[in-house]
Amino acid sequence: MTKTERWLNLIAFLLDHRYAVTREEILSQVADYTDDWSSDDATRRESTRRKVERDKRELRELGVVLETQKVMPDHEDQEVEAYLLKPKDFYLPYLSIRAGRAPAPAERPYFLPAIAIEPAELPILRGAAERVAQLVGTPLGTAAQSALRKLSFDIPETGVAEEERALYAPTPPAFEAHFAVLRDAVERRRAVRGRYYTIGRDAEETRVIEPYGLMLSWGYWYCVGRSRERAAMRVFRVDRLKSVALVDGPSGDFAVPKNFTIASYLNRAPWELSEQKPVTVRVRIAFPQSRWVIGEGLGRVTTAVTEDGGSELEFDVRNPDSFVRWLLPLGRQVEVLSPASIKQLLDDARAKLRALYR
């Protein structure tokens, strides 16, 4: 592991915690420290302790605002040093345009500060950045190109190039109407009837759903509820529902179980959005995609670093189709180690994809 990769792992670990973490937590949980720290060799333990101190010092020299606090761990009888990295001290502030003589806008709900730019200043700023960006191959030119991307993202109405716009998945034309019906059904405890496209079977079927709640996850809206046809809990993607309508009469009434909470579904990955029995899937992911997967907290790391610099992880998969579709864009970076059934599903999906583009 390179020093830069270790720094990124440490930064990601600190940003993932809203509270100060102790040096022992860093040593025992951050990759490239854990092996030496868990060793019985006192020399190796002392060496990795010095490595952490050196990394903290060098990150501060780079401008990373690393706070030091005193905390009392559960297993200690005295205070120890802990470290905190706040997002607002690490990420760049949001840019906005000051409207007339109105005061600068309040901070956006991202816990990050905002900088208001006068309308007359913006074309000057953009023009200067564009001229400096022409210094191709220089550090200053690269920095100016990065500044232009930030301007384009934060203030898109100021003449942004098409390739700098954010892309999103479009929703079907009837999505808003269907969503309104589902929201009404959730509030009134009324069942709905509609046609639902199941991507795994590539089929559209009539479903009667008792919607317990709605949630936004991984960029898609989902309806969590009981399927009367299956007499079991199911999770439905709203954009795959068609002809959604309330069920009239007494047969449309239902009661939500007292132990149901939508929060239990919110932090699940798409392949976990099911009540089916989970299957443990072992996957090898090559570098650099492995770093992103670990940083997102997906799966359980079984081998932190493999020969190719990647990692081996385990996933609890309840919905194999969703899991395979997540793996597909990773291409050759990913290999399913077990079970054979999931490996075959991925191989089949790759073959269909190749045939489609061929």
C-alpha cells in the first residue's frame, strides 16, 4: 500500500465518524496499520504507532484540519487523545451568487459553509480561470480546470459546458402520478393495485400491495409493504410500477404491524432489499475499485490486500439479480469466488451484455 492510499484510508475513516476516535481505534481498524498493530512483535507495534503519528503530522502539513480532543474510553481509567476531522473543515465551501443587496445566503443543509459571489465578479472569475486553464500540463493549469468544474457544478446557470453537467436516470412520464397515489395510500392505509415489472423474470405482473412506507435509496424510490399475492413483505421500485390505483371498499383497508419501521430498510444496499434468506457471496475486487467499495462500507473485508492490490470481501445477498447488476459495471475488476450459482449468474449477465452490444 502506498502512503497516499494509506492517507486516503485514514481520511475516509475519520470522515465516517461524527465523534473523535482514539489512536487505538485507528490502529485496529484502518488498513495498513492493522496487521502490524495486531502482531505480538513489540517492534512492529511501535513502528506502526510511529507511522500513525507521522501520517497525522504530514496530513496537517498538507492543510488537513485534524482536531485533537481528550476522551475517556470504556476500558481506560484515564483520558486519552482522540482525533476528529469535520467535513466542513475538509471539503471546499459551496459557491453561490449574491442576489442584489440581499445578505449572503445561509449555509446549505450539508454542514458546509457557502461563499457568495457578486454577479459582476463571476464573469471575471470565470474568464481568468479559463485563461489559466490553457496552461495545459502545468500544476496551475490543472488547478484552474478543477476550479472551473466546481464553478460549473455549484452555479450551473452561468454557462456550463454540456460535458460538465451532472447526469441522472430519467423517471417514466407517469412517475409523479404513481408516487402521489402511493403516498396517499401510505397515509390512509389503503392497498393499491398495479402492474409491476420484475426485472429478474423479465415479466410484468398484477400486484396488490399494502404500502407500509416509501424511501429513497441509491437514487431510486422504493415502496416497502406486503404483497397480497405472496402473503409476504416485499420491496418494490416505484418506477417499475404501472397503472397504480387505490383498492376501493373494505378490502382496501389494512393495518401496519406495530414492529414495522422504515428505518430498518434505509441503510440497506439494493441486494439487501428483500426478506429472502441471505446468501453469503465471496468476491475479489481489484484495485482501485476495491478502495471505493471498502470506503462505502459495502460488504465485510476478509482479505484487506490481495496480490493485485485489491481485496476479498463477503456480502450478504438477499436479491441476487440486484447484486449481479451492481457487479456488472465493475467489469474485469471483479471476480465471484463463491457460491457457484452467483458466479454463473454473473457470467450469464456478461454474456447477454456482450451479445446486446455485439
